[in-house]
Amino acid sequence: MWMLVKDRTQMSERRAQIKTFRLQMKKSVFCVLCSVFLLINSVFAEELKLQELIDEVLKNNHEILMAESKWKTSSFRIPQVKSLPDPMFMFGYQNEGTRDLYTFGNEMMPDSQWMFSASQMFPFPGKLSLKGEMATKDSESLRASYEATKLKTISKVKELYYDLFLTHREINLIKDKTALFSRIEDAALARYSSGMAPQQEVLMAQTEKYMLLEKEEMLKQKIQSIEAMLNAAIGRDINSPLDKPTDPAPTEYTYSMEESIKMAYENSPEIKSKEKMFAASEARVSMTEKEYYPDFTLTANFMKRGREFEDMWSLTTAINIPLFYKTKQRQSVNEAKSYLSEVSHELNATKLMLSSGIRDNYSMIKTSERLMELYKNGLIPKIYQDFESALSGYVTGKVEAITAINRLKSLLDVELLYWRQFVEREKATARLEAIVGVGNQVSGVRGQGSGGERKMKHSCRQIGTKGNENVIPACRESFLKKDAGQASMTKRGIFR
């Protein structure tokens, strides 16, 4: 009996083991399938490319389309103002006497007649051409405003794109920070469990990790805001999903500040718009001065009389006399000249404003380049060495945890500063190109191994973590090297 119970117990255990094995196999297969799916997703996922956004914004942005409609609408006015006024045609009947309502053809009523007339007003020579010139210059000004709207909108889209790229990069850096703090936490726990470190060191590492998680959530909300603004700029629904931006290649800007100002005066649509407005104002002054001269109205009349009487015709000319020129024509000229002065000052103010914007953005580009060079070749390598030394000292018990934590925070903060300066430089370049009026509708993005990445490889050799894709690309290499110090850290739980 006891053997039978034992056999049944063993069979039940075997069934439970088989069931557990099958469940584990299902979980393993599910995990493998999920990993394959995520891998395929990561390989075939589309990236958000700046040039595609620029192409879309030129087609769908409502501000651009509105400016284009204004320009095209104004062009329909040109032939209108250059045309003569509509001719006038008059016909009527003149009756003689009041007893009979219709006396036409009565021999005793010779003045009864049908009357017909046609008249045409002719402006003084030169007026129509000046009106056409005014309308043409106004239309050209609106066309230049349309081009300026395109450049400003493209610049805005570029800035939003770079902000979105930076926010994603900040999130990735925070994830890397969190992973490093988790490793420091593991090492602190190991030291604490062995009595080599106080509990405070564990709490410090955990606090830093949770503060980073808070920043990550705030950055995710910022992504939602930037995506909404970007969707609105390109004419999409604000809830339309956007992919992760590609890594933008550094934009080359080879012009000096003096060359940029000169090109802006020659190419800037804003300046061209003001110049066309100034030309239109000059034509308006000439037009108002022409109003001192009269216009002519020619009228041809024909009178149809009865059978016994000859028909009559007449040809007359009428002119308007600018009798009240002091309160009308003269004031119109003064108004036109005052508006011309206003447009002249507006043109000069626009030039000064663009020159100021060029100087501001140009100095920002150069400052960012110097800071990026400082981060790449100076701060980041030195801070990494300091961080590695602090980690080694912490593992051997020579350095406190707060020292290692501060070195790690400094290291990754400088990486973030690098990418912020990179984005500030790209945004300043985008604004500068919009002001100068060159190179705004073409933008390059780089893939892996591009020139922009190769430029960084000579500096910052040892920044980041193993597998970290978010720090400067060339700075991942040291974590693939297993030197003695890193091997010691791996054993102690700092690096896995």
C-alpha cells in the first residue's frame, strides 16, 4: 500500500514538473518571439527625416498657403487698374407738350425726338500706367512676403525638429544615467551587506535614480508639446504620431558675418518686400501729383426726329476742374509723401534688424562651435578619467559614494551640454539661413558612419556605457575593452 502511494506521488510530481517545463517553454518561446518582433520593429521602423517635413510643410502649411493666395489675388488687380473706366450708354425720349403723351412724328411737334448717347472717360495721360505700376509693385511685395513666410516657416520647423531630437536624446541619456546609478546602487548594496559601507550610500544612489525617472516623465510631456506644435506647423492633425528624429548632420555655414549681411541685403525676401513697397509708394506719389491734371470725358449724341425733320448728332468733351486742390489734391500728395517716408524708415529698420539678427545668430554659431570643441577635446575626456578613477576608488573603499555619484553626474551633464550646444548651433544656422535667404529648402541627415560621426571620433574616446547609443558615438569604445580595472568593477557589480 505504501509503495502504491509512493508511486502515485512520484507520478504527480512528474506531471507537475512536465507542466512546469511546458509553461517555462511557452514563456521562453513568447519571450523569443517578442524579442524577434522588437528587433524587426527596430530594424524596419521609420525615422522622422527633416527634409520630408520641409517638403510637407511647403505643401500643407496654412500660413504659406494663405501668403500664396494673397500674392496671387493681388496679381488679378493689375489688369483692372490699367483698364479704362466702363463706357456709358444713354437713351431716352423727348416729348413736346404735355397733352399728348407721345408726339413723335407729328408735323406740328418738331422737337419730339428719340435721344441716344455714348460716353467714355479718359484719364490724363500717365495715370493708368502709374496705377498699373503701383499694383505691380504691391503684388511683387506680397510675393516677396510669401517667400519670406516660407523661409520663416521652414526655420520654425527646423527648430522644432531639433528640439524634438534633443528631447529624445535627453531621455536616452537619462536612461543611461539610470542604468549607471543602478549599478552603483548594486555595488553599494553589496558593500552595505558586507559591512563595508553605510546604508546612506545606498539611499543616495536610489534617490538619484528616482530623480532621473521624474525628469524622464517631464521630458516625455515635453515631447508631446513639441509634436503638437510640429504637427500644427506642417498642417497635420495635432494627434498625428511622429517617429523618432534621425541624427541631424552638422550644417555647414561657410560665410563670414560681413558676407552674410551683404547676401541678406541682396537676397532677403523681407528686404525685397520693403523695397517693392517703397517703389510702389514712389509711384503713388507720382500718381497723386498727376491728380492735379484733369480727366476727359468724350460724349457722342444722336437725336432721331420725325419724318419731316433732319436727325441731329453732337460730340462733346467734359473735363473735371481740380478747383479744391488745396484741400484735396495737395493733401493727397502730402499723404503719399508721408507714407513714402514711413516705408523708407521701415526699410532701413528692417535692414538693421536683419543685420542684428545675423550678428546674434552668427556669434551663437561660433560660440557653440568653440564650446563643442571644448567639450569634445577637453572636458569630456578629463571628466571621464576622473569618473573612472572615482569608481575604482569606490570599489576599493578609498573614495566615498558621493564622490563617484558626483563624478557620474558631471560626466553625463557635460554630454548633455554638448548636445544642447549642437542643437543651439543648428537652430542658429537655420535662423541665419532664413535671414540671409539661402539654403533653406535642403537639409541633410546622417546615418551611421556618416561624416558628422567621423568628425567626433578623434576626441572623447571614453565616454558612456557599454551598448550606450546616446552619448557621443566615438565615446562607447572604452566600454568594449576589458582592462584590469573594468574587470575588477565587473566583479564588484559596477559594470555588468
